[in-house]
Amino acid sequence: MAARFPSTSLVLASLAVVPALAVPLKAQTTLCINHKDQFYVVFKVHDGHPWVMDNGKLTPALPDRCALAPAAEFRPAFVSVRIIKANASSVEIENQVASINQEFHFAAYFTSPYRLKDVFFVLEMQTSEMGSAILYNEIDDLEPGKPRYVDVNLVLMQAVDAGHFTMHVYSEGAEVFNSQQPWEYREGKLDQMVRKRIEGVKDASPQPFFGPAPEFPAALQKSGVKGRAVLSFRITKKGAVLDPVVESTTDPAFGEAALAAVRVWRFLPKVVDGVPVESKASVPFVF
């Protein structure tokens, strides 16, 4: 989903937009950057520098020409993005034609139910004045359920009026799903990923595809108590979890933690005679 940004007042600037190459942009992508006259996949961003795998070793690269190259599929993980601010600004000198301090200010909270390493985001920007451009910035590691705030200013090559951008989020170089994408779009991509993995299968029991592990309840951490919870739910023919309920638990907090995790799980569905079918499951969780 493309988010629009207005043109507003001055903020301090610190980073620069990198011009984007004119390449076809696909739904799921990798960020690539020119390094030693070749294009390398960016695995992380740190202190404004992209890091690439060079001869089997992570190496910082200088900011240079970059592009969003097509990738086979998304990494099955999710990041919620709550955008606080996204605006462009500039200051014009009286009696002068030129503008100074052209910049773009972006601030957002990033949260995930997954434990993700080396997370960074890309804003694929489109404006009438600049055309297309790419901004990337580090988010760092994400711990389950713990928001990380990012506030960044970047210097633009020229003043811009209103425009829009598309959000991409990556972990260790692979693009993950994010909340700025429409729900229907994410579900459609997940359906494709599930279908791909059961293609040609004759008979199979349901198998976990991906999902976060339940987090130990914060209220019980100091007590050091151990526990368990048993959940039952339906698995649709597309692998989605429906109607999860707690069958039994040693403490309600363990049941709630298990429910929070299972609601975003995805399975490879049960297959009978080559056809995916709905099924039921009962899963124990040990804390």
C-alpha cells in the first residue's frame, strides 16, 4: 500500500536519499546495492551503511546506486508499522530562486510477534519533482512484542511537493510482511506459499509452516513458575487457524500467551487424495 506524505515545515537533516535505478519493481523484493562494480544483496543496515556478503563475510558498503530486485517470496514473518510522521519540507531564501534544507522526516514504531535480527526498512518514494528514489534505514533487532522507535531525517536532492511511498521491511536481507500492506494482499501471498509447499502431495497430516513461539507471561517471570497450556483449533484448507480455545492450562496467563501466538500461526493443511481439507488439532505448550 502506498502512503502519502504532505509538504510541511522545517526539521533538521542528517541523511541522504539514494537515487533508485529504473528497474521493474516486484511485490516481494531484495534491496541490492552497487559494491565493487557489482550488485550485492543488502543483509543489514548499520549507522547508515548497507552491509553485504562479500566472499562469505558481512562487509560494510558505501552508499551507492541501489535497486529493489525481485525475490521468489516473502520471508514468513510479520512486522507492524505505526507511522508517526512522514513529511517533506524545505526553506526558501528570500529573493533567491533556490531552496535550502530540503528534507524528508520519517518516524514510526516497529513491532513484531517474532524475534527478528538485522531489521531495516526501505521507503520506495515517488514524487513529481524527483521521480523515484529509495531511502533505507536500520531498525535493529526486534524482540517479540517490544516496539522499536525509529526517527530519521534525510536530505533531498531538491525540494518536493506532496508524494507517496511504499513501505518494505527486511530481516537479514529477506523481505517480511508488514502492516502497511493490505490484509487481503498478505493473505493472498501466504495462500500462494502454502499451495507451493503442498503441490504434488498425495496424503499428509497438517504440519506447522510458521508462527512465533508463545512468550513467557511477564506477570509470571519473577516467580519462576513453570506451566503448560493445551489449545485446540481448526486448520482451514489454506492452513489458517480458526477458533482457537484453551482446553486446559496450569495458569490463565499461560493460556493467553499460547492463544496470542497461535492466532498468527500458519499450517500446511491436511491433504487427502491430493486435495487440501479442513482439520482439527490439539497442541500442548510447555512454559
